[in-house]
Amino acid sequence: MDGLSGSLIYKNGILVKDNKDSDDKNSMIKRTLFFANAVCLTTRNKQLVIKNKESQDEKTVPIEDIGFVIIEN
């Protein structure tokens, strides 16, 4: 993944990258969510609800924490 810095976290088919700007201590941490597996995306209570279509596991991420959502076809 060229051009990406920060920590990469891969959980249950979801790649989560925290974009940290070390020069600006007051900047908000935003996440890039990368979906390579089949998931169902919905919203509920200002949260992105991620439901894995295979295992039916459900995770939530606060919408205000999301910078980008990338869906691989």
C-alpha cells in the first residue's frame, strides 16, 4: 500500500487504517475502512454498522471517526 503511513489494522476482513498527522497535535484521527469481503453496510444511531454476510458478525464504527470508505469489487 504505497503512500500510506500510520498503523494498519486488519480484523474480520476489514482493513482499518488510522491516519495520524504527527505535526498537528490537535488534528482528529480519521479512519480509512477497506472492505475486501462481502459485507452489508447500514447506519444506526450515527454509527456505521458493518455486518459480515458470511458469519453474521456485526461491528459498529462512529461515523465521525471515518475519513474514507473503500469497497473492493
